[in-house]
Amino acid sequence: MDLDLGQVRAFVTVAGHLHFGRAAEELSISQQAVSKRVARLESALGVLLFTRGNVELTEAGRRFLEPAREALRAAEAAAGAVHAAGRPLRIDVWGHLYGPARTVAPVIDELPGLSVELGMSRDLPAAAASLLRGDIDAAFGRVHPPLPDGLAHRLVRLEPVDVLAGDGHPLAGASSVRPSDLTGHDLWFPAAVDRLDFIRRFCDEFGVRAASGGANLGVEHLLADLLAEPGRITLFPADAPLPGVPGIRAIPVVDPTPLYAWSLVWPRQSPHPMIPALLRGFAEYGRRHRWLEYDPARDWLPGDPAPTS
């Protein structure tokens, strides 16, 4: 039988959320339209895919889910082969100390046929300027206002951060720390604080003293600074790999846990034809790995955690 891919995509999105309203938000259509698409797919297949009321997959829905995802991936790869032939998706990343490419890479790996050129931008303003000039098709890093008109973005990951400290630091023996425990300590980062929106907001919120300067020469250089100046600490993504430098401790931050927000940015006008597939890839991978978990009673974010703008 011929499957309507719009109906299949509605089914897969509802299956990811187990909620018709949230699926509608992701697809940027009405909840009624999502319900109609799923109902028409069920009619064509001759089975119910979801229980109604408390939305759960039926046995038939569970069997259909992975083949449905494969069908969408194949369709996206086919479209990409036609429309993006000879022009890879050009993505710049920024925030290099925090390893943005490690979040982009597994998503791209799950998109067969997607050709990508990965580059680097100095910061958000540089990436935004490149997008508006058409030099790149998308950019990935931490987005904070103001974002220039003409660009869209979607939040794709919220990552907890740890405190890094040398063995000689008074906090080095702690199993965890609260942000309030950091008051009076020097939070070090190798760049001017006025360029570091996340660090600046964290320090303002919790009364931590910001200390910064010098050049960003990579993670090993940052860790060497912490060892050379035992009074210094820094914040670092909890899931980012650290080089094997003896004497460095990674300490979880709790009550609340600060979250570093990663977003994809792209031009609103004439986006690369593979942008929708990339966004769906982030959404699917993020659901499986719980990338967008946020509890305001437990976590801290400098600003609105809404996924789109």
C-alpha cells in the first residue's frame, strides 16, 4: 500500500511524546490536524495505533513504530540526495571549549545520506553574521538574546554543568556543591566575562566572583591554569570528556543544577532543504537520551527554556 508520509510523521511524533498537543507543537500544525492524520493512517492500515484518553501505543503501534521511522529516514535521505546534491549542509559551531561537535556528531551519524561540512565560528554574533550572509546553512551553540531578525533557532539540549577544581582547592573533597557554596571563590574562564553570557548570568545570580582573561587555548590549558592557581575553579559540561590530567576533580552542582542550553540556528528565509531532517534528528535523538529534561524546582536556566523562537 502507499503510505502518506505526512501521516506517518504525525504518528512517529505522537509516539515520541505520547501526547497529541506536544506533537502538534513540534510539527507546527494544529492538534486537530495531527489527530486527523493519525486517524487516516489508522484507517488505511486497518488497525488502531494508539489507545485514546491515556495515549499509549497499541501492540500494532509498537510494531509499526520502527519501520515508520525507517521510512521517514529513507524519504529524507532521498529528498536530500536530490535537493542538496553537490552542496553539503554547512554547519558552524561555537563555544569550542565546551565541545559542541560532540552533540552534533551522533545526530548526523543517524541521518543517512546527509553530507555535512563542519566549521567554526568565534561566537554567536560571528555565526549569526555568517548565516545572514549565506556563508553557512546552520550554526550550533548557546543562543542568547538578542538574536538578529531573519534567524530561527531551536533548543535541542540542556546539559548539566560540573565544577572543576584542582586537588588543592578547598572544595576538591566535596561529593557535590551548591551554587551558594561557590560564593567568594574565583570562577575562572579564559575569555572576557562580558562575552560569556552563561558565566556572567551564573555569577550575577549566585554571587560568585568572576575571574577571566587570557586566550582560550583549549581544555588542557584551562586545567593547567586550575592546577597552577589552586584558588580557581571553573564550570564545565558534565558529559564532556576531560583529558587525563592528574589532580583535577569534577564535582556535580546541585540545588539547583545549572543547565547549559545548546541550540541550532538557521535562516528563516530559504533554509537548506535538509534543515527539517536535521531538526527531527535532534528531536528523536534528544528524546532517547533525555536531552531536554528540565525541572524548575531542581534546575537553573538563565532565561526561558522554551524550545523554539
